[in-house]
Amino acid sequence: MKDKAAKPGGRAAPAQKRPAHRLTMADVARRAGVSTATVSRALTRPDQVNEKTRDLVRGIAEELGFRPNLIGRQLRVRAATSLLILVQDLDNPFYAELIKGAEAVARANHLSVMVGGTDGLEEVEQLYSEQFLGRRVDGLVILFGHLPAGISPKMAEHSPIVLVSEDNPALNLSSVLVDNVGWAERAMGYLMERGHRRIAHITGPLARIISRQRQEGYWNALAKAGLPQDPALEALGDFSFERGRAAARELLSLPDRPTAIFCANDEAAVGAILGAADLGLSVPSDVSLIGFDDIMLAQISQPPLTTIRQPRQQMGAAAAQLLIDMIEHGPGKRAHKQLDCELIERSSVRSI
Amino acid sequence: MKDKAAKPGGRAAPAQKRPAHRLTMADVARRAGVSTATVSRALTRPDQVNEKTRDLVRGIAEELGFRPNLIGRQLRVRAATSLLILVQDLDNPFYAELIKGAEAVARANHLSVMVGGTDGLEEVEQLYSEQFLGRRVDGLVILFGHLPAGISPKMAEHSPIVLVSEDNPALNLSSVLVDNVGWAERAMGYLMERGHRRIAHITGPLARIISRQRQEGYWNALAKAGLPQDPALEALGDFSFERGRAAARELLSLPDRPTAIFCANDEAAVGAILGAADLGLSVPSDVSLIGFDDIMLAQISQPPLTTIRQPRQQMGAAAAQLLIDMIEHGPGKRAHKQLDCELIERSSVRSI
DNA sequence: TTGTATGCGTTATCAG
DNA sequence: CTGATAACGCATACAA
């Protein structure tokens, strides 16, 4: 048997050639004839070390291809390193830009961003919750209106978590929102200003608060105009293109058909364009359409869609910023931020 | 002054109430009157500990809201924990489903997925490279055809990295690809079978290999049919809707205008539909169009687009699987996987 | 300016 | 079955 190094903790033998991805500061230190402390300093606090030593150490690190292990560092330095953005549906075009906004702010603060798509599955939510509870991510941006399975309201109360786009007032969490009710009203107002009185609504999935809020805006507008609520004019949607198409067909087959439809989101609205076409009707001559979100599709649909634009990038940025504040100053700094939308006029509405 | 605990490493004072997110196994151990080793075992290897002890420990952990710190664990247990997917453009609809595929496989292997959007910025690539080199992520799925800044070809050679969708043969890396040349030829063949002879091409950005491959397929098809290459029939694109629209206008303003256009991707093809419309031309009666990718937009454009479908979900899944194999068995297991596309027939092509 | 020693929170080893 | 102890890789307080 070979001798073992005398000092406990000493390496068995200075491995001939350890793969670059397994080098540690000790390896660099040995080669440079300095202590690991000096290596650490040379790499992260260059000013605290003699110029010659610094260059020596850095040269050797470079030569060896050494990169400090961030896990080791993170265990030692308790600084936030990453945010997790949770969405239900990764291929919902609404989210990408929002994520971009968050990413930019995170990056500026030296945080990385993880994105998780849950598909609404509890089991997946659970998995991501573990990352958070296990402190592998330092903050949570949630793009659906509930806490992911595995995080109790009590835990959430004292944690850096922010709800974006979709609120849940029951949870008292920080949030970045738009006034869905108000802007739905505004969309309706736009239609009414152009003479529409018989206006239908294609809802989102009513299980989601955001859908109910836009529906509420629809109702409010009706009420303020002294118009009755006609259940026949409300078609249940689910934010999908296909459902929007079908819903439009239903609505436009009504004996006294609506002159305009307020769609809970753009995707459904684009579906509605085709639904109208299915019946030989065209937009906006036969029926006017207004959407919500201003996704890219809204610009390139035929006709281009008049819609309510949500400031997605800003929403993402604000969320990240809020989160970072909470991480730095503790969750006491809870906040509710409301951003403005904008009505984008294109060609899917005509005056009557 | 108060006494300090006798043992070095002993905590100064059993903090009255430490926030739940700062509890350690030591806290649980103390409360349960066992060692940290037992706590660890009770939590992660329940079978290796006496039933009564186990329940006691787990009960207390639960009661305290203790969650093991994954960073500590990861430092100790060198097991892979996450993959990083790098894309240039997060809001490119092509990627979402691919990411989903990768995520599913990763999840099944107890890995989490990070997604990074670089916007093509070296500085951002650098940032993500550091995550990888710092071993905070264990594998890299790259959705653009080059190594991110900060990773040298030599490093890459021995690392779990896989290129997806877009190849770079110069780098000898594992990859998951489709035969872009072949399927571009197939698209052209489809047009030719329907009598088209004068066929234009809207390219992708030629800086990208994938664009050049599809262009090559275009040329090959021409050559095999004995047709000449007419530079006038090639319009430079950049995969964008707007550029596709403009390019189509150029092409269709030609004195002897093409009867069909092969577009390097769907987004440009949808743009081309509008470009044709701008000139009072309609698809497919005046000009036939075929795309590439089969993004969602292709289904809902008017007319719906005939196109080449890439198996995006499978590509993502295959990439993740490849990566996992490399992580487990070392990068010796390099592999090049080629997946099949499918021609999706819709209504943007007519026979002449 | 540099080195020594310690601990971040967990788990593996080994002895009891 | 359980406990003591030593790492994992790094950064810092403190001593030199």
C-alpha cells in the first residue's frame, strides 16, 4: 500500500492530470506556490494582492483552465444568485417578452434567471417549489394567479415572491399588474364610441381571475351605458385560437347578431376572425373585433387587430426589480405595482 | 458577556426563533436529540433509520418547516442538477415547444432546466458560459450554431454540450438536427410536382448555417430539375415577418414573376402572404407559397401554410437525453442524431 | 501582502 | 441503527 499524505485532508496523490472541470483552488495554489486564500483573492479581489503574485496566480489559473466552482462559492457567500420565473404555458407568446424584461433587470443585478413551465401540473409545481424552498433560487416570479403546490400561504408571506399579470387578492403578495377591469371597460368604450351597442364577449377560462376581471369590465361598460346583460352574448372561451373561432361562430349565428365582439385575448380574437370568415362574414365590415394583450399575431393578422397592449417587458422588469428589493431589504417591502396599458388602434373595428 | 458554547463550531446561542428559511439540519437535530447524520438519513434514506426515530425527526422537520439546503447538498453530492438551454431569441415561437420537450426529459431525470436568451449578445453569452464553467449547470443545449462566448472549442470538446436545430460541423459537438438540405429539396420537389418551374426563394439570414443549408436544398432541387439558378429569384431574408413581406413584394414585382416561393421559414412565408396582398396578388391563386418549421402561425394564417414540420418537441427531448447520457457516461458518448421532418399539406400551394 | 484556520449545510464513511 | 467526523470548494477573520 502506498503512503497516504500525512495531513488529514491532504489529497491522496497530486493526480497527474485532473480534468479541467474538476480543478480546485488548491490545485492552482499548489502550482503557484501560494495558499488557496491568495488564489481566491487574486481572482476575486485583485487589488488586495501583490501585483506579481496576482499575475502569477492568474496566469496559472488561465493556463490550467481553472474556473472557480460557483456552488462552493455560493455556500460560503450567502448572496442571491438567481430568480425563477414560473409560467403555465411556455409557448404562450405573451410570456416571452415579459421574461425578457425580467431577465434584463436580473442580469443587471448579477442574477441569473430560470424559467419553468408547469403546464398547470401540481407535480411539476412541486418540483419547482423545491428549488425555491431549497434555496437554489432566491426569488419567484409567478405568472399564474396561485401559489405553486408545495408553497403554503404562510411560507409565501415571508418570501420573495411576486405575482405578475394575474393577481390573487386572497394571497397578500407583492404583485405587478394591469387594471384588467378598467382596460376591458376601455376596450368596450372604444367600441361604443363607434356606435356599437350590441356587443358580445368571448371570455377567457373563467377559472382564472384575469378572465373574470375582463368579464367584469365588459359588464361594467354595459351597465354604464345603460345596456342590458344578455347571456346569449357571452361565449365561454379558454384563450385559445380554436375556441375563439368556435365561439365567434356561435355568436355570429345568433338571430340578432352582435355588431362587435370584445375578446378576452388576442389569440381568441384572431380565431374569431376566422370564425367570422367561416360564416362568410368579414372583419370589420360585418363585425368589429377588439382584443387584449397585443401579441405579435395581432399585428400580422388580417385585418390587424385593434387591441389593448399590456406593457409586457416593463411588467417583467418591474417584477424582477420588486423581487430584488425584497431579497435585499426583506419581504417587508411588499408592494403592488400597477402599470398602464395602451389602446392600439388598428383595423378590426369600424364605426357604425 | 455571555458564555460561548464550549465546542468550537457550536452556535453562539440557540437563536430564539430563526426564520424558517435559515434552519439547518443542526437545528432539527438538536430539537430531536439526534445527530445531523440521523436527520439527513431520516429525510433522504428513510429505510436506513429506525421507524420511531424517523417519524420523530420528520415530525420535527415538518413542524419547524425545515427544508434542506440544496446548495449544501450539491456541494457534497456531486450529482447533476440542471441543464441550461441557450437561445438567441426567447420570443421566437419555434423554441417554446422544443424547450418543453427538453424539460420533460430533464424532469424525468430529476434535472431542472434553465433557459437563457442571449439576444445574440456576446456579453450575455459570457454570463451564461460562466454558469456552465462554474458548474452551476451541468449541461448545455445550444439552439444557435456556435459556442457561446467564453467557451473555447477545446473546452467544449470534453463537455456535455449539444447543438440543436442548427449545426456547426467545424465544432465537433453532439447534435440533434434535421436534414435541412434534404427537406428544403423536398419542399421544392412538392412545388415542382405541381407544375411550378419558376420558383423563388426567400432566404434566412445567410450568416446562419441553417439558412445556407436551406438555400443549398433550393439550389439542389433546381439543379436536379435542370433548371437554371436565377439570382433575381433569390431574395435575402432574415426569418422575420416584415422582411418576408418586403422580399415577396420585390420578387412579385419582377417582370416575369415566379409562380411559387419557397420561404426559409414560416414567419417569412406569412409575411409573404401579405406582401403578395400588397400587390393585389393572392395566395395560392396568383402565387404559391411553402414554408419551413410549422409554427402555430402556419395553421392560422390565411391561407393556412403548406410547410415542412420540424419535430420540435422530439428535438428538445432528444437533446436533453443526449446531454444526460454525456453527463452520466462522459462526453465520449458523442452522438449526432438526425430526426425526420414531415411535409404538412395545407392550402398555400396550387397546381398549375 | 500572505498564510492559517474555520465554517457555509450537507452527506459519506467508519466505528460503535 | 446511530453518532462523530471529515470532506465538498470557496471566502474571510485573524494572525503573522
